[in-house]
Amino acid sequence: MLLTTKGRYAVMAMVDLAQQIEFEKPAKMQEIAKRQEISLSYLEQIFNKLKNAKIITAIRGPGGGYVLGEVAEKIYVSEVIKAVAEPIKFTRCKAEESCVANSSKCKTHILWRGLENKVEGYLANITIADICKGKLK
């Protein structure tokens, strides 16, 4: 599967952020980076994309940090992965119509596209809250 660390780290950071709600204060990016063992500069890139997608919100000033842009029950894993521009791909196919030199589909194209659809469907039904509560389907 061609899902890079950016997508995985984004989900990890979102779960961490969701778990900080009980403290009723914004979470510091540096603390999330440390807890999740993610480079701070890499997490900054991820958070910029999540902020642009309105999945998280930055709180400025003393005591500032980050909070979820929506309740965890309404944030789906697929949205988080898409927000950081991570495609879920199992093949090198670049286009739906053609993926080999002669502008046709490779013999396994439908197999891999079907698997991508299953994974996308699975992630579209799992919320950040589901992960926090251990309720994976």
C-alpha cells in the first residue's frame, strides 16, 4: 500500500489531540510530537494541512495550542488522510483508464482498484473517536 508516514502520523496526531480534550486546554504541538515520536518539523507540515482542511484549529496566545475542529465522532480517518494529500493506492496505476504503455489497463488493475475501494470504505467508516474508544470495526 502506498500510504506514507504522513498519513499514518496525521491519524496518530489526531488521536493524540482527541485524547487531550479531557484536560480542557489546547494541546501543544511539541508535546504531541514527543508523545508520538514524530519530528516536530514534520508534524508542523501535517498540522498546516489539517488546519487548512479545518480538521484542527490553532488557538493563539499564551496557553494556546491546537484543538479539534469538530468533535472526534465526526472526524473520519479517510478525511484526515485526504487532508494531508495521501492517496490510498495499491498499484502504480496513475489513471483509471490506462496504466501501461499502450494506454490500456494492466491485467490486475481491477483487482487493486477494488482493494483500494474496500480500504477507502473502511477508513470512511472509522472516526477518531472510534480509535480513541477502541471501537474498530
